[in-house]
Amino acid sequence: MDASDRLVDERHGVAEPAVPAGSAELAEPVLPPVSELRRRRRWPKRLVIGLAALFGLLFAFYLAALYAVWSAGRADEARPVDAIVVLGAAQYDGRPSPQLAARLDHALDLYQRGYAPRVFVTGGKQPLDRFTEAQSEARYLEDRGVPAAAILQEGQGRTSWESLTAVADRLTADGLHSVLLVSDPYHAERIRGMASELGLDAYVSSTHTSPVTGFSAFRHMLKEAAGVAAARVVGWDRLTSWTE
């Protein structure tokens, strides 16, 4: 056996089998190139950066919607229109809740100042209610001097979209198109967007005597902003059909 067949441990004189020719690759693992290692290290970082950028864009989009909600609630776009439209709220056996009464008082003021010849009141009823929101609103306005002939009612809608759809259908059938929408400030941007999508020339004039104020109003604003942001992408019709 010659030196090509074995290796001798010079310290102990013990012969060890020689490593066959061409087996060096098996004895030592082959490492990937440095550039490949760097690429492997980069992709988690790039993923994190990409997700952070996406989150930042979505958050900015939401903040823009939140500003729109806040701004619309502060705006008073009162002007001569075909109809003042009051969005419904809770009523108690024919008596408007304080929130609904605040909306009606503002609508009454707009009517008395001559901004429209008619007031369109909206809102259905809960299963055990005797009266619809629209009926309680109409009675409230009549008791304060608005002629019954000047009051239109929509008493079937369960949501703002349903109510405004019925309002738009009836007004456009009569050749009317411009409306002044009355609700709480946090609600203004949503109902203006809905009415515009339904083909109406929509303006908003919010009540500022609503009992919904402070943190409660701010919480409503945050929720409304999410809906407004989503509707800007998919539209109110589709969004409403998804969330009902």
C-alpha cells in the first residue's frame, strides 16, 4: 500500500484511509456566493418596508376621509333648492328623540328662511313601533306651522341609502334634482356622497344642537370616515349591499 492509498498519522503512527480523489466537495459544504446570501438577507427587510409603505398609504387615505367627514360637518351649504331632506333617527311612539328633534328644528329654520318650498322627511320603523320616523317628523313639523302639503314622507327606508334612494326616485320623477340634506355633522359627508351617487345635486346643512357631542360624536366620525374611505373605492351602492 503506497502513499496514494493511505495517510499516516505521524504522531501516532496509525494509518488512516486516504481521501479519494475528487471527494473534497463532499467533505466541505459548498456555500452560496456572497451576493446570493445578501439577497436572501434583503427580502425580509424589503417585505417589512413594503408592508409599512402600504399601511402608510392606507392610513393617509383614511386620514383624508376623516378630514372630509370633519369638514363636511362644519360646512353650511344652505342655498335655494328643490327640497330640504331630513334624515331620520329614533322616535318614541310618535315623538321624535332629542337627536331627531334637533334635525327637525334645523330643517324648520331652513324652511322658514325660504330655502325650499317642501320638506322631505325620511325613516321607517322598528318591528313593534306604531309610527314610522317619517310620520313622527311630519307631525312635529305640522305642529310648528309647516303645511301638510309642503311635507313629503318616505317611511320605508331602514338605512340612509334606502331612504335617499326613495327620495331620489320620487324627486327625479317630478323633475326635481337639488336637495339640502339635514342630519348630524358626522353624518354629512356620507349622505352627500350617497345623494350625489344617486344623481341628486346634494348640499348639506347640519344641525349643531344635537345631543350627540363630545367623544360620542368623535367616535361616530371615526366610523363614518372608514365608510367614506371604502365608498370612495367601491361606491356607496356596492358598499351598502355588502354591509347590510
